[in-house]
Amino acid sequence: MNTKAKIRAVEKYNAKTYDRIYVRMKKADAEILKAFLNGRSLNGFINDAIQEKLERENGGQGLPELEHEPFIDNC
């Protein structure tokens, strides 16, 4: 059972640790993607796809190192 304190603690941790990125796609495409995932995590799938794309385009490396502080738009 999740207490209110535990829920607040998890929300605080998530806010500190993760950024939310929203993806918009047409409903028909989303339905096809959900069927393709066959119960797997959409979040994990998107993260894996991004990592694979970065590795292909960055010579086998993942995310490149930042040369400056990142711009974060908390919308």
C-alpha cells in the first residue's frame, strides 16, 4: 500500500532525476505502435530507439558530452 508520504517522496525523486518529454503522434500511428510493442514499455522503447539512433550517428557513442550547461525549458 502506498502512503501519501511515499507517493510524495517518489514524485520528488522523479522531479529531481528525470525530465518529461512529450511525444505527439497521430492516433492511428499510436495504435500501430502499441500493437507493435506487444505489452512492452513505450518509455523503454523510445529510450532504446533514441540511444540506437545516437550510436549510429555518433560513431558508436551514445549521447555526446556537453560543452556547456544544457538549456532546460520547463514548460
